[in-house]
Amino acid sequence: MDILKIMRCLKMSMQIFIICCVCERTLAENWLPKIITYDIWDRIRADFSLPDNYKNVPAVQAQLKWYKTHPEHLNKIIKNSEPYLEYIVSQVEEKGLPGEIALLPFIESNFNPFAYSHAGATGIWQMMPGTASGYGVTINWWYDGRRDIIESTKTALNYITYLGDYFNQNWLNAIAAYDSGEGKVRKAVNKQKLKKISNFWTLKLPDETKSYLPKLIALKEIIQNPDKYKISLPSIENDTKFSTFNIPKQVDLNQIANMANIDIGTLRLYNPGYRRMATPPKIAATIIIPIEQTEIFKQRLNNIMFNKELTTKWKRHTVVMGDSISEIANKYATTTDIIKTTNKLESDIIKINQILTIPNTMNIVDIKNNDYRISSQVSQDKIPGPKITIHKVKAGDTVTIIANKYNVTLGQIEFWNNINARKKLKENDEIILWTKKKQSNKTTTYKIKPGDTLGGIAQKHNQSIKQLKAKNGLISDLVKINQILKV
């Protein structure tokens, strides 16, 4: 039995012992409080399995120094993690993965489910669309499973499990591959083998990946020994934070929030996968509700489950002389893109007496929490990055021809469509492709406000800190109030 299994057995034994002792009411008062305060950090520590000697690596020491001098940053991320952390820890345990894996969303996204990168990754696990669709994750106009807490966690952990097997349980390589892809890490490892070297810290990897593991190991070290680094970790109770409900039809999220007696911002934090103010039509929806609101929501849901009040409210507009899509969009407080997508219009041309379906977007609001400035633009399909392309197979098409046409690899097409590249394609078959979006070189300026950090500004403008520093000639991460930055 390895040390990880031993720690898990000890943890389970302690929890069982607590229950037994409380039931018998024989637990001594002098040590009862110590056991009762067993929180999420104790649970995570029990599952740590990466060697502790990595903390002495210079890059890790540099990250430790940064965390020590920026405790407010760590506290902010921990606050962000509260709704999701216990669930993620439980899933990591169920998979039998190293406890450090539960910390990856701290590094990937600051535990912001709405975070997105310039490359098109999104969600707390910062999953690329190609990886997600290859694992069967749904991404469409209504819903993005990469942002869904349950769906994205399941997919990310399945992918990490695969990477662990791919690299023979070498978790440094596997975790690095989660950031940059197994191909790049395998290539770097093979180059080392030719030189008869085996040292992760000298692998030739992308700069971002080189800092990825040091950030994770430094965070692990702080959680392992907070007193040593004079950092106080906010306590998070070791209990379930939410409940899930299956609703058999499309529902309006504003109505769900009212039924749960929470604001729409809170509901969206628990259900970030939904990109509209309603769930997708014609299919059942899974709704996550904060645990403290579960009972009231269950009662109200049982009362009106099949009541028409729970359905979305759509408007029908009959086109009259002089109408344009932009004018109709303004009238109903929506966008031309939403009207065109809802009605499957390929252009802005509409006809007199044509009936258009208008989704109810009158109640779209911004989340008040400054950590999650989710405007209607983000929730209404304005996320940048790679876009899905559907190629309809023509006579003579092969996977190789399609790959060359769209500048993707055979392996990517195989992965995205679960097909063999040698397979003969049928005419009119639909092939899923994720093509890169050209990056804009447009430069604008940003004026530093109180509380701003370089990391926060970089994330807000979909850039890395390194890119931001290079563009502005900065030699440190320090910025001053009223300083003007190019972004």
C-alpha cells in the first residue's frame, strides 16, 4: 500500500471515529475541538503525493516569495474557490489522483469559471474547445460545458488520468502536459533520453509551462505549511456546497433564481455553463443550487414543476415595412446576432410578414461581484478564441484533404470526430473542426486604478503578464495608480 492510500485510510478512519465518538458522547473536551475543525485544507493535505524536495527548486522558491508578498491574491482566489473546491476534491479522491490536482484551477483560472484566454480556453480548468469536444463536451450557442463545473471537472480529470497513464505515472510530466499538450512534453522527454538525462526541471518546454509546475508546487507548499510562511488560510468547511436538480424542460434562469431565493449573479456562479438567460430548449437541464437554498428550491420546484410559469418567455415579432434586424434588436433589448442565431438567418435580410422569435433578454444583468464582471456581452456568445467549423464532405474528400484545407492535423480531426483518418468519408458527412482565430494587433491604453495588479490587468485584457511587461517595458510586476499601460 503506498503512502497516498495510507493517508486516505487514516483520514477515513478519523472521520468514522468522530462519528462514533459523537454518537456515544464520550469524546474528551480537551481534544474534541481539534478534530471537529478538520477542514478542506486538512483533507487536501492528506492526499498530497508529489515529493516535498521540489520546493527547493529556484523557480519554486521564486513563486513562494511572490505568494508571501501577495497574500491578498491568494485570499481572493480562495474566496473564488469556495463554491467549487469541496466538489473538486471529492472527484480527485474518487479518481485516486494526487491531491495536488485539486489545486490546478487556482493556477489555471484563479477559480473564475468565466475566465478565458486569448487562445480560446475557458472555465476553471481552462479547457480548449478541441480537447473538450474530443471528450464529448457540448459547446453550442446555449451552453458551454467547459464552463460547467460538473462537466468540466469530469472531463479535466479524465484527461489528467489519461496523461498520468501516458507518462507512466510521472505526474510532473503529466501536469506539464495538461498545460502544453502531451506532444510537446513527450518530445522534450525524448530529447533528454538521447542525452541520457532524466530531469524534469531541465526539459525544454514553453515558458508558460516552465512556470506552471513551480506555481503549483509553491501553492502546495503553502497549504502544507501555512505557519512557516506566515500565511493564514481562510477556513473552508469540509462539506458539500451545492445540490443538483434535473429539470425536464427549458427554464428561465431568472425564475430559477427567484425560486431559490438568490440573485441571478449567484445562480450564474453555480451554473456558468449556460450562456443565455435560459437553459437549452427541448432537453432536460441540470441546475446547481447552493446547499443552503436546497430545501426552499425543492419545495417550490415540486409545486410548479410542470407549470407554464417555469418556462421561458419568448416574443414573436412580425416584420413590417421599414423593419431592420438592428431596429428589432434595439426594440427588444437584444442583439442582431441573437436574433439571427435564434431564427437561423444567414444574413440581415428579412421579409415583410416574416415571423421572428425573440428570446427574452430584458432581464439580463451584470453580476455585481467585481471578481466576476460578466456582462451580457460575455454571456451572449462574445467569447473570443477558436470557433467551430462544420465541413460538409464533398465527393473525393479525404481526412488528409480536409486537414490541409483547414491547416489542422490528422490526429486532431480523428480526436474531434472519433474517426480513423483512413476511413472513407461519405458525401454530406459533417466533420467538426476547431480553427484558430487570427489575433488582433490593435493596441489601446489602460489607466491603473486603486487595487489593480498587473496579473489582474493581464487577465482582463486576455494577455499574459509577460506580454504586458514586454509591451510596456516593465522590469517588475509593480504598477502605480494613474500609470498608463498599453494593452
